[in-house]
Amino acid sequence: MAKERRTRIQLYFDIISAIFEEEMDNDSISPTRIQFKCNTSYDKLTKYLQEMKNKEIIDSDEQIKVTEKGKQFHKDYSKINELIQELSIQN
């Protein structure tokens, strides 16, 4: 059975989730650890990190951090996912 491909938005969510998880576990956040948590190639991850920085979802000048805009995106996307799960269960 083929695994369903994630959308760019889903990957952004996964990357932010990985950053949050790393912040709790470690002092510094390495792109390699985020790559493993997101199960994506390093090339794709660096491309997405740059896109996210350009969109001001993350800041990676000194260290990778989620901006307020990124935190809001993560919160809103989580709510949408919860609603989708609820609606799927009710059918």
C-alpha cells in the first residue's frame, strides 16, 4: 500500500512540531534532528526551512526558532485537524 504524500502545509506543520519537540528536549536544534523527526530528505528540509523563513514562520539567524506567526499557524492547523478527525469519526 502506497503512503500518501504530505502537502507543503502538512510538512510545515510537521517541521514546526519537530522544532517544538526539540526545544523541550535540547538546548540547540539541529536540522538533522528535525529531518529525522519529519521523515524527509535533508535537501527538501533545507528548502522548506528557507521557504518558512521567507514567510516569517520560523527564524533561523542564530538558531531555529518558531515565530509568533508560526505558532499561530501551528495552533490553527491543529484545530482544523481535530475538527477533521471529529467529522471523520461521526460518519
